[in-house]
Amino acid sequence: MNRQNAYRFLPFPLNNKWILLFLMIGLSLGAYSQQRDSLLSKPITINIKGATVYQALNQIGDLADCFFIYDSKDVKSDKKVQSLEVTNKPLIDILNQLLSDPAIDYKVIDKHILIFRNELNQKKTTVEVADSSGFITIGGVIYDKDTKSPIPFSTVVIEKLGLGTISNFEGLFYLRIPKKFAKTNIIVSHLGYENLSVPIEMLEGKTYKLYIQPRYIPIQEVFIRNIDAKGIVKSAIENKDINYYNSNIYLTSFYREGVKRNNKYLGYSEAVFKIFKSSYQTGTEFDQVRLLKSRKIELSERSDTLVVKLKAGIKGAIDLDIVKSMPDFLDPEFMDNYIYTKNDIISHDSRSAYVINFEQKPNIYQPLFSGTIYIDVEKLTILGADFGINPKYVETSANLFVLKKDRKITVKPENIWYSVKYRQWNGRYYIYHARGDLSFNVKERRKLFSNTYSLFLEYVGFQIDTLNVERFTRRDILRPNIVFSEENYTYDSEFWKDLNFISPEEDINKAISKINLKIESIENEQ
């Protein structure tokens, strides 16, 4: 018989009102011919030796004042370039010489050049261009331009529209867009990077690589020294009513949660909710959740003697709105338990943001939080935070998490970490992305080896509505403190249709493909 073990998770130990969650153990070029000819005929002089194609394209882009977009299947960016030395030649000639592929063609919109293989009857891969529902789907992988490392949790939104998504842990995103917005741009942003604006038309058909540039803000040491870090945090809290929504809003949101044992998935659930988000002058207890669609994947074996499940993950995602439901490090009543220090000033959405670090005072020995808060320099708005249980005391925090467990089981928390991001829409901010990652070492009595269980929850509010917002009826509300993975669902062959979601990471996709997976889904009428 399986033993089901339950754990309580109190992320903010000193403040009893802040209880987060519980645990149980073909492309057309005709319209752009003039624009294309103008940029591609631009004369360039360059001398490159021993670089990669990626490095060469970066140098060419800097000289031509343009950006390149391409699929890694079309352009071998890691290929070495022995020598490329040209003087005052058209850009298109240089690109043709560099890439040496007669099937390569180019599409130009503004300063963006799409490099693609123009083969007859070429099949679209990975991303569907358009369908009869009136939507198009675009996708990409977001990388750091300097390091070429994927950037997780980057924000991707349609310009001047309250619709967007977030990249997954591997930098991958997909976004379904009404066709009427096909002529607009997406904006890719991340703390510490310059915003990247890309025409949606550039991204139809494949999963393209998008590189964003780190942005460093030089600042005089005397200015840094005069920053009152704790005072900035207090001011940001005092400005809550003027910087965040003071009226009710709807957030159409994607939610997912998963459980791993020793890095192998045991369960994965995902859903789309419509959330009634009450004014930021109230607490999260006034927020409501309505389930639109959900599914789950179970990979645990019947022979498993230990079952670990996530309870109240939905409530956890809602309560991670740290501006509405303040943790101890933001609550004036408990801020004296922490030390706040300035760290840096970084870029965020073309604005500057303070980076404020915090940790518990050395004379406090119970497990509190440590982490980083990002605050807009001009508006003194909390833009986000990364924080977790202080690593020094995380092993002693088991009593804060254990709700119920078998006496033969020993549980030690190993890592508790959260990330929260806010987004501005029409001059006001709201929670846009939240993620929690928790890992525990679990040892059964009389067993030689222990197991590491990792749990995560993630939320992104991909569409905001501010008109005709009313509370849901009682029968439409989903109880946020349920064990979401235990809900019963029925199969739906066309699951997500027109809804946006976070693309599963590669290891999740591998887990889904196993023979013994069980997929269940549900669609509730709106």
C-alpha cells in the first residue's frame, strides 16, 4: 500500500497571515522588396578571421545596424569562418559569401533580417503559421547575446496589447496571436537586458533564435554609497496604491505544477484559469479562480511506497503576489528582522531598476528569507523579486512545511526558492509571472538510500482585461487549496486550441512520451 505523506509549506515564517501552499508527499517577400533592397544593398567593410558564423553575424549586424533572426536548422551558427575580408560590398553579397548556401534567402522588415531556406514545398516545422480559427502561432528561443546561454522566464508580449507569455526554463516560448495583430511587433524583455522588438511576421513558420543584449548601467560609486536600501523598499510599499491596479481586473492565466523524484517526473499538471484579481488595496483572499481547462500526466508506479504531491499549489501561485500578500521582508512590522543592502542598478523595460539584496540579521537563528528585490528607480515600484529560505537554515525549516507524514519518514528541505515578476499595463502594474521551486530529501526507515523530491509551480498571467469585471458566482469558483493533481478529468483530443501556455521543457516532454503515461484533460464551458 502506498503511504501518502503531507507537508505544510509556510514560506513566510513570522507572518502567520502569509501561508503560501501545502505539500503532499512559406514566406512572401513582395511587399517588402523596396525595404529589402535598401538594407541588403548597404555597403559594408569587414575583416573576420577564425570566428564562428554567430560571431560574424553579430559583427555584421553592428556594422549594418540591423538584427538577424534565423532557425538553427537553417544556419549553422557554430560553424567556423576561416576568413571573411571584404571592402565596401553590399550586405547581401557578404551574407551569401558567409553562409555559402544557394537555398538561403532573406526577408527584411525594418531593421530585422530573417535568414531562411527558401526550398520548394518546404514543410513548416515546429510552429503552425495559421489555422482556420483566426490565430497564428509564433515561437522562439531567447538567448543572451554575449554568452549564447538560453534565458529562462523572459517576458514576451504583443506591443501595445495586454497579451503575452513567458519563456520556459530553456528559453523557449510559443505565443498564439489573433491574425489581426500579425502586422504588429512582439517585445522581448528581461531584467538586466535591453528590450528586443521583433515584427511578428518575422517569426511565422519556425522556432527562431532571438538574442537580447545585456545592458549595463554605469553609476558613480558616491551615488551608490548614498542609497538607503531599506528606505527604498519602504517607499515602494508606500507607493502601492498609486503604482498598482486600484480596480478589479481579470487575468487569463496559465498554471502548471510538477513533481520529480531523483530528476525523473512522477506527475505534471497544467491548466488555464480566469482569475478575478481584486484591487491591490485588498488582500489575495479576495481573489477568485475559475478553471477553463486542465490536464495532468501521471508517471508514478503502483509499486511506489511513497507518494509526494503538491497541495494548494494554486493558492500558492496567487499568494506569491508579494505586493498584495506581503512577506516578512516587505511587511513594515517585520522588516527590522532583515538587513537591506544596495547591489546594482540594472535595466528593465528600457527603465532603470535598483537591485536590493536582503537577508536576516545575524542574531536571528530561525529560518527566514534571503534574496533580491527589483525596484524601479523613478516610480519606486516593486518590479519583481527572487528569494528563498536562507540556505543556512533551510534544513531546520521542515516543521514549517510538514503538514502530515508517516512516522517512518524523515524529511529535510534542501532548497526553497521563488521568483516573482510584475508587468505594467496602462500605467499600472500587476503580477505577471510567479514560480516556486522546492526540493526535499526524503528517507524511509530501514532503507539504505534516500530520495530527492523536487516540486515546482509556475504561473503566468498572459492576458489582462479591465472592462466589465465582476466577481464569479460561487458555483464557478475553483477551491485554490485543493490537491490539483488529484482532480478527475476526461480526455480532450484538441487540448489547448487557441489558449496560450508555457512550453514544457525537454525533460517534461520526454516524460510525457513514456509508455506508462496517463493523460487526462478537461474542458469546462466558460
